[in-house]
Amino acid sequence: MAQLKATATALRDELQKARADTDNAVRGALVSAQGEIAQLRQTVAGLRESLELAQIDKTNAISREHAMAADEVTQLKATIQTLRDQIDSARQPA
């Protein structure tokens, strides 16, 4: 009987130790996962910011190109009008 109680006590102690080890392993895994999640969130935030800045740069570049094209069109129209006026002046008798 004493041996049975000793075995039961030993098994109980071993079970408690196994539960404690499992709890510690779970806590460790949770801490590790939380750290990884925090790092991934920082990475995502950094990438999102980089993407937004790239989009802003792209939008600004497109706006500059549109403005330059509009200026060139205006200059070309003015040149065309000047040349037409010169042709008209040359056709008219003096």
C-alpha cells in the first residue's frame, strides 16, 4: 500500500512538472509570437509608408509632366499663330 501511495505521489509530481513545463513552453511560444507579430506590424507600417511616399512622388512627377506638356502646347500654339500672322502679312500687298 505504501508503495502504491509513493507511486501515485511520484506520478502526481511528474504530472505537475509536465503541466508546468507545458505552461512554460506555451508562455514562451506566446511571447515569441507576440514579438514576431510586433516586428511584422512594424515592417508593414514601414512598407506602407514607403508605398505612400512612392505614390506621392509618382503623382508629383505626373503633375510636373502634365504642366510641362501644357506649357509646350501653349508655346507651340503661340508659334503657330505668329507664323500664320507672318504668312498673312507676306500675302497682303504692300
